[in-house]
Amino acid sequence: MKGSLLTAEIIEPYAEAWMSLAQSSNIVDKMAEDAAGLLSLLKDSEDLNQFLASPIVKAEDKKAVMQQVFGEQVHPLTMNFLKLLVDRRRIQFLEGVCKHFQALLRKLNQTMLAEVTSAVELSDEQRQSVCERVKTMTNAQQVELETSIDPNLIGGVIIKVGSQVIDASLRGQLRRIGMRLSSAS
């Protein structure tokens, strides 16, 4: 608990500063693309995560690698921000900073994040249906879907919006039926 609180105290100010920079430079959309791209790279490369988080690697080496890996893909202001994180020894929090930046962006755009877990890949029609249901539930202007697949669900979906969870999966329905049967006997 204490570690996550400390992490939040580090992550939030940097993400808010990055958002402020994006807004003042009028490049929020480009910075949002950069954040998504950085998260994707970090997710796909455990080696990059370990390299950036390593206290043994010199700051200049980290900056050089970031310039090679991210250089052409990110806006120069994003690159400067990344170098600042290295200088301040906060680059290991990059994933959290990017995620918090995205949360700030959703708040700015009045967008609600819905985490959807399904047994199989959702069709476009099903995605649209989930979006409409979440809009109705939350009065959000827009809905961003984050999907994952869990074959153990058998069928249906589980939708998580903030602290609300809607379990419309077959596994959930079977569990509820089992609980009713066990309480009836």
C-alpha cells in the first residue's frame, strides 16, 4: 500500500506536467499518440523496461538508447520529457506516467474507459453495443474500450467501468445458479 501511494505521488505530478505541456503547446493529440506508442513499446519489450529501470546504466546511455528507439516516433517535446525523467531518476515510472497521462486525457475529453473481457474477440457490432451501454450507464461523451480475451468465460462478457462490474458471462451466470442451488438446499 505504501509503495503504491509513493508511486502515485511520483507519477501524478509528472503526468500532469506532461499534460500541461501538451495543452500549452496545443499538441495534446500528438502527445496522446506518443503515450500510447510508449506504452506499447514498454509492453512488448521487457528488456527495454529492465534497461531503463536499471540503476547501473548511466543516464547518458539511457538517453542514447531512447533517442535510437523512440527518436523519430515521438514529438521532440516528448523526447525532452523522457530525458527529464532520466535526469530526475524517474524513468522507471514511465509506464505509470503514460497510463496516468491517458487517464487525464480521458477526463479532458469526457471519455470513460471500459475494460471488457470476453471469451472470443468482439465484433464491431458487439463493440458498438458495449459502447452504447456504457454511455447510457455513465453519461459519458465517449467510451474507450480496452479488450482482453479469457477463454475460461465460456461465453458472454465482463465489463468493468470504474468500480462497477457487469458480469454477463456464462461462467458468472453458472456461478450465480450454483450459489442459488446451494443456498436452497
